[in-house]
Amino acid sequence: MKNSWKKALAAFVGASILMSVSLSYVEAAAMTNSNQRVAKKIVQTAGRDRLGDFAPDFARYNDDILFGEVWSKNDVLSLHDRSIVTVSGLVGSGVIDSSLKYHIQSAKNNGVTKAEMAEIITQLGFYTGWPKAWAAFNMAKEVYAEPAAAAAAVTDKEKFQQEIMFPIGEPNTAYAKYFIGQSYLYPVSTQQVAMYNVTFEPGCRNNWHIHHAKSGGGQMLICVGGQGWYQEYGKPAVKLLPGTVVNIPANVKHWHGAAADSWMSHLAIEVAGEETSNEWCEPVTDAEYGKLK
């Protein structure tokens, strides 16, 4: 009897030690996984693109705080889980509009599967109301039924933004008449040396133009993302790749823009000079542009 009691006690102690070791291992593994999660910076320009002129403060809160700070804390709560929380909050509040569709699309991009989204909305129906769930399902069906190419087209700009270090900025409306296609402009620096990040969508290019100056002047381009072209009048076009630097002399007719199948961003740096001015000339024709390979 005495030996049996000792054996039982030994077994209990051994099991306790094993359980303690197992729990310590699980806790350590969890801490390791948590430590390995790295925050991914979220860059958003929708606020400035759509409301920058009308409501600049709201645009800044949307782009820099909501997305730039809150959504960027994805090392604490993953983008996958933040999307689920956001979709749930919108459906629960009855916000069944373009903002919900945007966040369902974002959820899809952040790894929320079609099956997960169906289960999420089904459960929301019990807690937020059946009509809201029906409306959300109609929107989710559109997002998850989109062809892969169409879904990719929606996110091309956002995808390119993740590849470059400078913001894409706002549509370059002030100079739109001198461009074929959509371009964007972001002021990197407006003090000492003026420097702008200019982004071109695929196929976008500016017209032939000249930076006039009595002395000095001209422009410098530094490609920071994608692929594009620079060409001086009467000379072969030069391909722009990340890191390519182009020094444009004053009084030289030229153009620059994106490749047909790629976004492109470059820094544009104005060179100080005497009696400087810009002259915009004719567009780069489709025939001229189509010859570039």
C-alpha cells in the first residue's frame, strides 16, 4: 500500500512537470510568433484624391491617422482581422454603400476568403438584422465574383504605392492638359530645392516641352519606381528604371513618362537659373510612343 502511494505521487509530480514544460513551450511559441509579426505601413491617398481641395483636414485624418496610424498597427491586430472588424462594424451600423464594398474588397485583398466572408455575414445577420445581411451579401457577391484581372486593376495603384518610398500624391489636375493619361503629384520639398514626386499610370506621358533659361536652369529626374521613358528631340529614347538619373539641360526639347505596361514615378528637381520659364509643346503621338520597346 505504501509503495502504491509513492508510485502515485511520483506519477502526479511527473505529470505536473510535463504539463508545466508543455505550457511554457506553448507560451514561448506564442511570444515568438507575436515578436515575429512586423508592422506593415499602410499608405492611403483616397482622402486627398477625392476631398483634398474641399476638406483638407478630413482628408488628412482619413489618410494619415485612420490608415497611416490605426491600420498600420497591424503588428498588434492583423490586416485580416482588422478587415473583419471593419466589415462587421459597417454592416452593424447599416452602412451598406460604397465604403462597405471598398472594405469587403480590402478584406479580400487582406486574405479573408470567400467562405470566411459568407460565414461572417451569416453570423452578423443574427445579431444586426436579416435585411442588413442580405444587402451585405449582394455586395460581397460582386466583390468575390469579380474576375482576377478586374480585381487586380482596382488595386494596381495601391500595389505600386507599396513599392515606392514617396507618396503618389494627388491627381495632377493643374497640368492635366499637358499629359496623355493620368499623372499624380506629391511635393517632397518646397524649401531650398523644389522637389516633386511625379507618378504616371501605364501609358501616361507628358507633352514635348522645354525648360528655358538665359543661364543655368534645366531639370533633373531621378526614377524611384516602375519603368518609363525619357527622350530628347532628335535622339533615341532612354529607359527609366529605379535609380536612373537624367540631367536635362536648359533649352532642350524633351518628354518623359511611363512605359505602356508599367507605372512609373520619378523625382523632378528644378535647377536654379536666370530668366527661367517652361514652354509646353505638342503631345507625343501614339505612333511615336508605340515604337518604344
